[in-house]
Amino acid sequence: MVGGGLTSFIGPVHRKAAGIDGEIELVCGAFSIIPGESKATGEALYLDPSRVYETYPEMFEAEKKMPPEKRIDFVSVVTPNHVHYGPSKMALESGFHVIVEKPISFNLDEAKSLQKLVAKTGLVLGLTHTYTGYPLVKEAKAMVAAGKFGKIRKVYVEYPQGWLSTLLEGTGNMQASWRTDPKQSGMGGAIGDIGTHAANLAEYIIGSEITEICALLNTVVKGRLLDDDSSMLLKFANGATGVLLATQVAAGEENNLNIRVYGEKGGLEWKQEDPNTMILKWLGRPKEIIRAGQAYLTDDAKRFTRTPAGHPEGYLEAFANIYREFTKAVRDHKPGKKFNLAKYDIPGVDDGVRGMTFVQTAVKSSGSTRKWTKLK
């Protein structure tokens, strides 16, 4: 692991999710740039002190010299945005597979560089767009693909949060500080942090890419350096249109990611805060409620369900589903053989490039007087 020290938010989430299936053992790490924190993290995790490193270059140099049965199989990169590219690039160049937090990099050029490196090395790179790991998101995708709703016409996807309704970064809050700092987060604030999740979820479920954006990005809280609020119109390759909202200044909201998809015959509604429930809406007949863990679901949803019906299943399990499929991909990978990550149904480097393209296009659109900006 690179990043994920004792003061990290997302590092422990990754470790818990990776450990759920007993398929992954954390054996080494460069956990923090804060002096002493990497060592302290290693001690807290009961790691071999000789495999707890102060820097990730030191870690890769030491690990690749170890015998195959001992050295790491892959690296998990859980740093702030501006430190995604460096360790991912070095890991691939050192012969190690990579799973990395989103967004994949600090900017689009870095994302494209990683895309080329994955193609060159043939190694596996997974991206933790976590919300695609939920069973009912898999069900939604399968229903759309099977034509249950007819031709898709409209998509509404929202990700309202309220935690940045005040200048929290001015209080010393570490999570707020780096996420609102353009030197660490990149050109996008809320649009990069949560807007990419919303865009990815919409594209994933309807199976079609966003082609054009008409965006408005705001900085609501005085003194903030990046956007904390955004709304936009979308056009999709399949002819559907959509609306995307991503804001971190909706006071009182927690993580209310939700999506509504409508076709000729009906539609669906899913909310991350109640992930085991999905509402189906039909033209000319009553609504239906479907639940995770039930026998009537598709095999896609069943494969990613972990608990019996009625038992809460959520964020960590969705995260674990990404890790489980990534692990399968790593096990199946054969050096020198062409590898297709799509069969494992997890986000990869191409999704990362699209995410960075989305951020760049949204920023460009917001600053333009043109109504629509093509997402190239």
C-alpha cells in the first residue's frame, strides 16, 4: 500500500474491504510522508518492520529484488490525487499490478500516460469507482442491457453532500484541506471528488458514454479555491439526455448518491443510502420494489451479493467486490498474453481516462459561453 497511514480516511477502508474475502494479505507499505507515521502504521498493522518503507521508490526497489514467492503481487495506491500517478507508474514499470483510488491521476496527461503504460506492460490496473460494486447497481445495468425499459431516454444522477458547507479547510481538517487545494486535488473540487462517481455510475448503468456537457461549476463558500457545487446537462452516445448534480454544500446531506433512469417502457431509481432497495417504475402499471439477496435477481446481482436477504450490506461490501474481482484478474493474468479486464466487471484505466476527461470538459464548459462542450 502507498498512503493510508494512521491519519488517513480511505486507507483503512481499503484494508478492511481487501480483507473481507481472505484473498489478500497486506505485507508492506509506504504509508505516509509524515516522519515516523509510516513506521507507526506498520507497527499498528503488525507488519514486518523490514517491509515498512519511508518512500514508495524505496519500497518498489526493495520488493522487486525479492524472490517471486515473497514479493508483492500488486500495490494499492490510496494517496491524495496528486500522488496517484507517481506510484502507479513506478509500480507498473517495476512489474507490479495496481489498484488505485479515483480519480486515476492529477490531470488528463497523466491518465493517458498510465493508459499507454498498461497497454505496454499488459499488467492489470483497477480503479475504485466503488459504487459500481453494489449488487443492485449490477441488477440495474443488466436490466437496461436486456431492454427491460426499452430505449433509454433520460438519466438523472445526483451526488449531494453537505460536509463542506463551511470553510472546513480553514480549521485544519486534513480531508478538507487537500480536497480543496488545487495543488493536491487538481483542477476539479467537488466535480473531481464526487462528480466523477456520478458520471461513472450513469455511464455504467446505461452502457453508454457521455458525449457532450453543458456545465456550471460554482464556488459557494467564500475563500475556497476550487468548485464545491456543480450542475450540468448531459448528452449520451445512445441518444439519451441527462442531468448531473454534484455538490458538497447541500447542508444536512451525507452521501446521498442517487440515480434515476427512464426508457420507453419504464425506469428505475436507486439510492446509495438505501443500497439494498431499487424502485422499478412502469408505464401503465404499478411500481415495483426489488431487494438485494432475492432469488428473482439476475445472476449478475447474485454474484455480488454477500449477505442473506434483509441483512444490511453496503459500502465496505461494494468496495470488497471491486477488490475480489481485481484479485481474480491478477490471478488469471499471464505475462505476455493479451488481457481483457472487461470480463471482470471492474473499472480500469480507460474509466480513469474518461473520468479525467469528464473533469477537464466540465471545467472548460463552465468557463465557456458555448452551450455544449464535446467530451473527447
